[in-house]
Amino acid sequence: MSYQKVVIAGLDTARLTVLTEDEKIALLREMQETGSEEAREKLILGNLRLVLSVIQRFTGRGEDVDDLFQIGVIGLIKAISNFDLTKDVRFSTYCVPMIAGELRRHLRDSHAVKVSRSLRDLAYRAMQAKERLTAELGREPTVQLVADAVGTERAEVVLALESISDPVSLYEPIYSDSGDPLYLIDQIGDPASRDESWMSELAIRDAIAALNPREKNILHRRFWEGKTQVEVAAEIGISQAQVSRLEKAAISKIKAQL
């Protein structure tokens, strides 16, 4: 299987290896039981494509892609060092929020808008609690669970996390389909559009519910768990080309129903 060559941080991404979940667990066990640096190195190299998939969420903010990749690798290394083999959690599921959390901390610390130290500290503790709960529960926790974990009110957690989120231009394009782009400002501030937005959300849910189980499974792994097509293919036992075809078909069905 070949990939288009893209060089990030001096690495040819087309040559990166991809490990199966069983291979990851075997290497994690070897590393933890024997302290093998070779196993650690294989784990890092075998999960760099996962880092690439996560940093795609953080591009377009004026940050250098090489820098984001290196920060993401730090999150990956922390995940490798802290993963608990006794928990019934997939390594990929645990790893994605760890990488994303490291990137969010980097963006928070270099944020253009300054917020109070106490608010930043609360946001940092909330993000740590969220990562820990995600690993324990195998899913993203509610805001209330995060608030209980850090010992504060739900509203304070929301305020803290909002205070470190990146500002977005009202004129940032959010959709373009070979025509005039739709900007964020076009979607804001019109009370008359609230019912329409509510109906649109219901329509999207109905469209997803109408998909067959395999299509739902692929979309969940790709967009909720942040897995690459290669990882999904390895997990469900089909080729990457088939995953790509099924993914596109599912998205086309949703668009057609909408």
C-alpha cells in the first residue's frame, strides 16, 4: 500500500509504519516489563500516523505544522509512558485525547488573549481530569464529571475552558462547495434561524441513524475516535481502499438525505 509523500519535521510520512492494536499492546507490555528502549522506539514510530490525524484538527491557526507535529509527539510519548495495561481501554482511544490535550496546552500557553493565572490553572486541571476520565471510561466524560473531579462548579469549568479556546474570526470560511464560501458571521445572531438549526440537527441525526451498521462503525471510528483509514481497516479486517469507499458512500448518503 502506498501513500503520497509529505515531509513533516523531516519525516517522509509515506514511509511511516502502522501498528495493529495487538502489536501496540505487545510492545507496551515488553517496554513495561523489561524497560526496552527498542520497544518504546517502535511504539513511537508506529503511532506517528495517529499524531498526524490528530494535528489536522489544529491546523489553520497560524501555527507551523512541524511545531504542531512535534508537540503531538510529546503527547504520544506521555501516553506511552502512562498507559495502564490493566484497564480495558484501547491504546488508540487513550492516546488521541493525550495528544490533543498536549496540543491544546501548547496553544493555550501561546494564546494571544491573556487570561488570569487562576483561570488558566483551573482549565489545565480540567483538561487533565478530562484526559484521565476518558482513559478510565473509554469515552469522553460530561462536563459535570470533570467538574466533580476537580472539585468545582460546572459553570466554572465551562468558563475556564472557554477562556483558553482560540478566538475565531467572524469572517472565517466554514463551508465552500465550488461557489461563494459561507462565513461564520452568516450563521450568527439571527433568532429566526434557531428553529431551522434545531431541525437541521434532527435531520443529521436521522440521516446517520439510517446508515447500515458497518457505515456507522466506520464513521464512529474515523470521526469520533480520530483513527486513520489504515487503522480502521486493520481493526475491522478490510482494506484501506474499502474503508475509503464505504466512508465516502456513508457521507454521500447523509448529504443526499439532508
